[in-house]
Amino acid sequence: MLRLELSDNEVSSIKALITEIAAGYESVESVDFLNDACLYAHELPWRVRSFLNDFRLKEPHPGVCVISGYPINLSAIGATPPHWKLRSDARNSLHEQILFILHGSLLGDPIGWVTQQDGHIVHDVLPIKGNENEQMGTGSEQLLWWHTEDAFHPYRADYIGFFCLRNPDNIATTIGGVDVEKMEASHIRVLFEPRFTIRPDESHQERNESDLRKGRRQSGEQDTINEAYEKIKAMSANPEKISVFFGSPDAPYLRIDPYFMDPLDDDPEAQQALDALIARIDESLTDLVLQPGDFCFIDNYTVVHGRKPFKARYDGGDRWIKRICMARDLRKSRQARLSRIARLIM
């Protein structure tokens, strides 16, 4: 795994840059900030830019990198919220969120989902009381099965970013990939064929929309949100047949989410190939324990991720991760966004 440890001089330089930027924006969700972020990103220290540029271009194995050493004032950012809908730290962690977006902007453009966390770009990954056994980032007591993020969707992100604010119990993110040299050629061939289905995961379901957004929807926004959820329902009811592998046969990209994939009772050859792939990925899994101030980026085309189960306390001190999705090419999702510069996918 690639890791860059920031020096004291780099931290000082970054803090000065972020302070200047924060004076001009109230939120990282601001359209103006999101449009300007890629410009500000090129004022980050050279080592940071070089590190992320190499990660983007060279696609190293494994497709995971971490930037460490940025100090987090746990008192200043406040307690871990009981729910992502509250966004109580919007101002308290503004500097940290700005830096997160700048790092991500060296890999692509930030995107979000109309159907996920009320359409915000920066998501909170934290335990929510009542979600203990859910297959979502807000769960806790059940293993979060490994997956590629939003694997069901053709416009899923190229990269997923995780920024750790708090992790006192050293709860592990699981990461893994596949070495095709260890797989049979017949299985690889089948995995390149459109014989599989992946349904939308729980985080995109309408029942997980917050009551806050339901209460403040405007009429035009209501139509957009309803249309987005109708698309999710259609994908759930009648998922399109897709391939699990795509790209080069020598080093394939993958999209996979076993928990939300239908059994292939009518296609034993495809089921056998999928089972073989799952077994290989299971063998590759390793633990990544993020610490406060760690920025982690995962290549969503080559690496799966999940989370080990844990017991949440709901006392304001639980694990708290920020998450962003980055797309290398916004144009590919143009038909699913309301305008050229819109970031939310319907």
C-alpha cells in the first residue's frame, strides 16, 4: 500500500492554504467551491500532487493510498453525530473537509447521488442507532460485506475517498483485490460476459432518506427526487445483466457486490466463475485501520472494501469517517445529471 507522511513544513503550507480558501466559502457543498477545487488543489505541496498523480496514472497494485500526518483537533470538530442528517460539524470541520476535496480533486471530480445522504457530496460514515444490522456504512454489529462502491450503477465513482476524523477503537476497513494469474482462463472469460446482476444497495433506498429533507423539499426538487427513486426501484426490480470484469483481460477492472447479487441458478457456469472470484478476493482481504488525519483513496475499479463489525457506544466518541466519490470523467454521466456542472447523479 502506498503511503505519504506529511512533513511539518507541508502541514504548515497546507494549513495556510486552507485558511485562505475557507475565508471565501461557507461549505464544501457550495457550487462555486466545487468548481474551484481543482484549481486550488494545484497549490498543495508538490509531493502530495505527485503522489496522487502517480496513483491516478500508474494504477499501482493494490489500488489503495493513504496520506497521513494532518493533525485533527478532536475537541474542535466536536462529538461524533448520532446521524448524518444533522451535519452538525459543517463549520467545525470545514478546513478538514476542504482539504479532503482538494486531495480528491487531484484524482477526479467529486460526485454525489440524489438518492444517498440527502444529495450531499461529502458523506458521514458513522454508526446510527437502529442500523446495527444493516448493510450500510451506518451499520456496526454486522460485517459490512466487501464490495465495489455503488457497483450496481453504470456511473459509479472511479475512486472512493475516506477521511478519518475519529477511530478510537481501531475499527478496520477491509480491502482486497484479485490476481487474475491465480484464476482459470475459463472463469475469466465468463466474468467478462454480461451474465450477472447487481441490485442497488440499502443506502440508496427511499426509506433511508432523512426526515429533514422530506420536510423541506420544494416542488421542483420533489419531482427530481421522485424520479431518482423511481430509477432505483426499477434497477431493484429488473436489474440489467452486466459483466463483473471489464477492460483488459490481463488486468481487468471489476464491479462486484456479492451481498446484492442474485444467485445464478439457471447459469451454473457463471455461478462457478463468480464463486471462484469471490474466493480469490476473500483470500486477498487485509485490514486497514485508519487514524485521525488519514486520507485514504481506493481505486473503485480494482479494489473492494468493507468493514469489520464493532459495538457502537453512541456516546459521541464512536468511529467517524468522511467519504467522497470521485469521477475521472463527468461527461459519461451527463444524461443522469441536471446540468453540465451538476454533481448529483439521478
